[in-house]
Amino acid sequence: MAMATTVSLHVNGKTQKVTVEDPDMPLLYALRDNLGLHGPRFGCGMDQCGACTVHIDGKAVRSCITPLSAVGKGKITTLEGLGTPEKPHPLQKAFIEEQAVQCGYCINGMIMQAAAFLARTKKPSEAEIKKALAGNLCRCGTHLRIVRAVKRAAASI
Amino acid sequence: MNLTQSTRRDFLKGTGALVVSFSLAPILDRAYPRGATAAKPVALDEVDSFLAIDEKGAVTVFTGKVDLGTGVRTALAQIAAEELDVPLRQIEIIEGNTDVTPDQGPTYGSLSIQNGGVQIRQAAATARRALMEQAAQRLGVGVSDLKLENGAFRTSSGKQVTYGELIGGKAFELKVDKQAPLKDPATYKIVGQSIARFDIPGKVTGQFTYMQDFKVSGMLHGRAVRPPGIGAELQSVDENSVKNIPGLVKVVHENNFLGVVAETEWAAIKAAAQLKATWSKWEGLPEQSKLWEHVRATKINKDDVTSNVGDVQQALQQAAKKLSATYDFAIHTHGSIGPSCAVVEIKDGKLNCWSASQATHNLRKQLAAMLSMPESDVRSLYVEGAGCYGRNSHEDAAADAALLARAAGRAVRVQWMRADEHGWDPKGCPTLIDFQGGLDAAGKVVAWYSQFFIPEGAAGNVKLVAAELAGLPHETAMGPGNIIQNSAIPYAFPNVRTVAHRLADTPLRPAWIRAPGRMQNTFANEAFMDELAAAAGADPLEFRLSYINDPRGTELLKRLARLAKWEGRSSPKHDSGDIAAGRGVSYVKYELVRTYVGAVASVEVNRKTGDIRVKHVAVVQDCGQIINPDGVKNQIEGCVVQTVSRVLKEEVTFDRSRVTSLDWASYPILTFPEIPDVEIELIDRPTEKPWGAGEPSAAVIPSAIANAVFDAIGVRLRSVPFKPDKVRAAMQTA
């Protein structure tokens, strides 16, 4: 039987220890169940929908297929680390202004994917935004508003 | 976008769901200082069932309708605030809690505003009138001398009394009066405004608590292990196969229900994947390639004649031109992005269930029946989950959690895995439709005869997977939704017969998905209408107008023609080249009694590959009085994009044993590069009743696309989804 191991994670600017039985457990469960974060969410567990997206060292990654053991010293940012209702990130502000949410379950992935994209692409075209989000699924059909929100945020960054 | 910002006290942080689960007691104590929640009425004819006002004038609205991500929580608050004349921020909403909310019916059918909101409005109007009478008495003036503003009555001489002072913490003890006068819509300040949704700031910052985030202390994690064939029998379980998983608490089996419970979610997931069990072979599904033959051969239990005018058979015999066609619409899954989730706790003989069910009051009854418990010992509470477009699997996750919690003796959280959701959610049923139509020599429609092959049943409770597998009490009747709606047509033809052949069975457990039946039936009706227009050589929009005897319908189509810059001519366009462009129109009066909606789709068809691109969709909708215009637009945009996905791409696949489209690779949905532009015009009628807006616009999208494809390439697509191989095949046989 495996022994429990303790892993240090750098999440949203803080170092936190999580104790797990299986170091190959996907990062998603450590963030949600061990650390109580709500931003990253389980959607498919197969890198198909993007609901679990977080940043590791500024890069958008799918936490549902990222083993804890592979994170190492990577600096993790979740939706909570991007901004708060009081001090929102320009993307979060733009999503509120465009009312770019229906159920909102996928929105974590939309904002995290778009934030990583906008960090390296200034003034993207609409087609570039759509391409950047092509791997993120939304079932409510909020796509049009999400694109408008990303455009709005891009103009303000 | 020009939005009115709201600053709601609790919803600012997006903790709406938490209000339901944790801080209900303080709210009730405030509203009912005398104590027990049992004192809170829930009957539909009591004002206290819907409203409570505390000493400070804060208003709590209790509603059995729940926000499934559509924004109705905000819209219902708007209705209550408007009718009570209180600031919006003073409204608190408690939704879907069987202890304290009235059972206003499940949240389906685009009825939350139309029925639920109207009930709340009438309760608020009754309350306002009663408070005004009390205020007049208290201040010693006539009611005509009172001015109501921000929850306070003022006299011309400056005397004042507030709601809080009049009723704070006390019950109204009043019946809802259907005659209580409503506010004049001309004076509305909150209804009709695009108020920003309360839940969005929390949702975009990770502060919102979804059902999937919800925890109770000491809870365990469970996962169900489903049989490899839908009807397979569990023969043996090898519990040793999961012994090495740390944190495993229990393997639970009850007849054919199998599941695992563990201390952590990951241990439960691993155990469910690793558990070895032997099942009998089951191959009770038809061959997918022969699905439509199977549907046509299924026993018909009864016929529902949904309209019958004149003599169709005779008219068909005498028609100058006769047309016949068969349409079909594939099986669809809900495809919620977040798999269903529930937490159940059974303590001292009482069951608490937290779920994202659209029908918490019905779920309470189902859980009580399954576990043979009195309903009074079962509490069912709503916590918002991932989008729900009908009866998906939330109730089934709750049933799984209930069986696992009962076996484990502790609270259990169950979240389905992706394959559970795609494989075991109840499906939109396969729909087959035959048409015969006739035109006279002048190209006028003289006969319309349609036959729908659809399962029997309506929108009852859908049987719980766990109850059936475990052999516990469950529903036996099918609940596909009220799928005969919109089988009859909104056109005045001299001879019409529309018949639904209600089938004894359908291959996969059915339930309603957004615009159930209305979408499939309207697809076929509006595409066949287009066939008749083309056979008559008429402009399809003008053709429709000539048969509509309804001023609101006529206005809608005329405004749609303007919005879409409709090019008046007959179809097809005879476009040449590899990429052919076309436009198609569709119209429906929802269920023939409410929301009017029309759409024009503009498409491009690649003749070589068979690929269809929906470039633009124009929608005009008249849903009567509009509560929140941006909320309505959000729903219409969602209806368009989701339905373009369903029509171009979606089809559940299965072998003889089970569903095989178990992920997003095998059941692809529309992605960002494929979305159309959407242009919307709302016809607001503030003095009319508010009608549903959540699903009617979905009903017109499949036919608008099919008709646009015909316009582009002269080929009729009569089988949803319009996948490239089917488009190429249709081109070859055309």
C-alpha cells in the first residue's frame, strides 16, 4: 500500500502543502479538494473541454490531466488568483461588462485560456481569439459574448 | 452594452447557492422570529409562501423555480422589486428548497417567468395592497393620499411608514388575490431594464459555489459503476480488485446497482475504474444503422390527433401537385459541461439532498419513493450546477448519492464522470415524421398531412437510474417531455391533419432537452413548408405570410424580413461554384399559444466536402412583456449557437449494448471558429403577458438552416444532423 506523501504547491502567490496518497493524482483534485478552490472545475478529465484550466508559470494547462508529481516548482495561478470581485482582472471585468456568462461552468477555462493568450498576443483579431479558444467548450452557447468580452479586455490591456 | 449595475448584498460575492444551504436559518428567523420553519407556508395560494419582509424592509422571495444559469434569479427579483416598489438590492431569493419554497413546478418549458414570475408578481401585488391599507389606517389617511416609494408610504403632509414597520418579521396571513391590481407597466422602473445578473461577478472570479463545489462536513466521495450493457445483470464483484486503494471505504452493491465510496474523490475515481465485476451479456438495443426502420416498426399504443381540419384525404386526391417527404431527427444528449453532482446525507431517519435538479420538489418525491421513506423526512435543496437544458442527470446523481450514503452511513458526494454523463443521461428521443402535402393549380396549399412517430408519455418524472438498477420502486412510464407540442401548425390551410403515433418504446431512456418535440416537429414542419413554397415557385417568407391569420405573427415576419435584409425570391438560388451561399427562413408560434419567433439563417455549403457553415442568423422574437432584455438576448444567442451545434454535428451513437459516444471526441459540439454571428430584434410588449424566452428560439434554427442549404444547392436535408457525408449523399441522390 502506498504511503501518503506531502507536496508543496505554489498557488496564487502562496506556498501550500497538500498531503495525498497518490502523487500521480491530477492537480485538479488537489486544487479543488485539498485547497478548496472553486475556479478550476472538472468537466471531462480528458483534456477535451478546458473547464479545469489553470496557469503554470503563465502557461494555460489542463489541470485534469496534469499529475501532481509533474508540477514541481511551477507557479500555479487559478481564477481566484487572477482577480477578485473587488479587484477584477481586465478579463474578469470585461466578462461582467459583457454579461458573458450563462451557467458559467466553462467560464474559468475561457478566462484562464484567454488570459494566457492575451499575455502574448496584443490586439488580436476576432479570428485569432476564436482560434485561441477553439479547445474550450461551452454548452450554453455563450460564445458570442465570450468573444466580445475577450475583445473588450484586449483593448484595455 | 449598457447595463444597469446592481449591488446586491449577498449576490455581490456570488454566494447565492450558499445562502440556500447555510444561512437559511437566519433569514427565516428574521422573517419568522416565532421560529420553526414548519410555520412557513408553501401553498401556492398564500402570500407568505412567496414573500417575507423583515424589520429593516429586506424582502425574501421564495420560489420553486430555480436559476439554471439563465438569469431567472435576477429576473424574478426584478419582478418582485418592481411590484413591491422596493430597491432591487433589498430582494433576497430563496429557490428550490422543499422546506420553504412553494412547488411552482419544475424549471422547464420556458415557464419560469411566464408562470413562476407571474405567481410571484400576483403575491407581491396582494401584499402591496394589504400594506397600503395598513399604512392608510396607521397614518389616518385614505389610500389615495399615500405615495409608495422604496418600500415606504408617504402622505402629502410628510408622514411616513415603512414596510419594515408595518409587517417586519410578521406573516401576512393572506390569500393571493388574483384580482389584486398590478402596477401600470408605464410606471415600471426595474422591469424592462437590462439589470446585470447577480451571479456573474462571483462566477468569473471563482467565488461562486456551484453544486460541484458544495461540501458538507465529514462527507465521503462516491462513484457509480455502471453495467457494460444497459440491461446487464451483475453476476459477481471482486472486492479484492480495489483493496490496494488507500482511502477506499466501501464497495456497495444492491442488485445491479454498483458503486464505491472513498475518503477522497480521487480514491473513489480510481476504485470505480479499477473495480472488477462480472456482468451478463445484454444486447437489447436496435442496430443503429437500422434505427429508423426500428422506430417505424415499434408498436403504436395510441394516436394523438393534434389538429384536424377539413378532409385531407379527399383534398390530396384532388390536388394538382402532390408532395411527400420523410424527416428524421437524431438522438441527442444534454452534454452539460459539468457532469451531474449531488450530496446526500441521511441522519436520524431524515434525508437531506443537495442537487442542481430542475425539479427539487419532484426529486423529493422520487427519493422518498425509492427509499420507502415518508416524504416529510426528505428535504431536497437546490444548489446551482452546470447548465441544464432539460431533465439531465442531476436527479440520477442524487439517487446514486442516496444509495451510497445509506450504505456508508455518512454523507456522500457523487459527481458523474464524463462517460457517465454522455452514456447515461436521459436522451432526446429519435423522431420520425412523414408528410404529404397538396397544392392546387394556382400553387395554393390545399392539404397538409403529417404523421409523427414518437414515444408516448409527457413531462412526468423520469425514472432514476439507481432505483431501476437496484430494483427499488421507480417510475415505469416514459417521460420524454410534452413532445406533441408544435406538431400542429400556425398556418390556415383548408385541409389539415396532424397525428402523433405514440410508440410503446424508444431505444434509450428519454427525457426532455431544450424545446423537446417543438424543435424536432418545427424542423420538419418548417422544412416541409419550404418544400411546398418551392413547389409553388413562391418566395418562402411571403408564402408563410399568406397563410398566417395573426397580426403578431405577421408583424414578426415583416420585421424579420427587414432585419435579415431578406431578398424576396423563390428558392433555390441556383448558385454556382464550389462554395454556394443561401438563406432560409423559419417561423413558429410556440405551442401555438405563446412566444412568436422567426429566424433567417445564412449559410455556405461546400459542394466538394459537404461542409455547412452557418454564417449569420437573424432572429426576431415577441415574448410579450420583457423583464430583462439582455437576459432574453443571452438566451436567444444560446439557443442559436447550441442548436446550430445540435443540427450540424450531434448524434448519440450506440451499439447493441450501450451508448458509444462517451466523450467530446465521439460526440463533438460546436467550437469557437464555427459559431455564427447572431443579430436579434426583440419586440417588447410591456402591456402584454410575459411569455417564455429560454427555448422557443431554438425551435426555428434547424429548419432555417435546412432551408438555407436548399436555397444554396437545391438539395433538401431531411435528416438531422447535417453531417458532411450525409450532405454529399443527399447531393448525389438529388
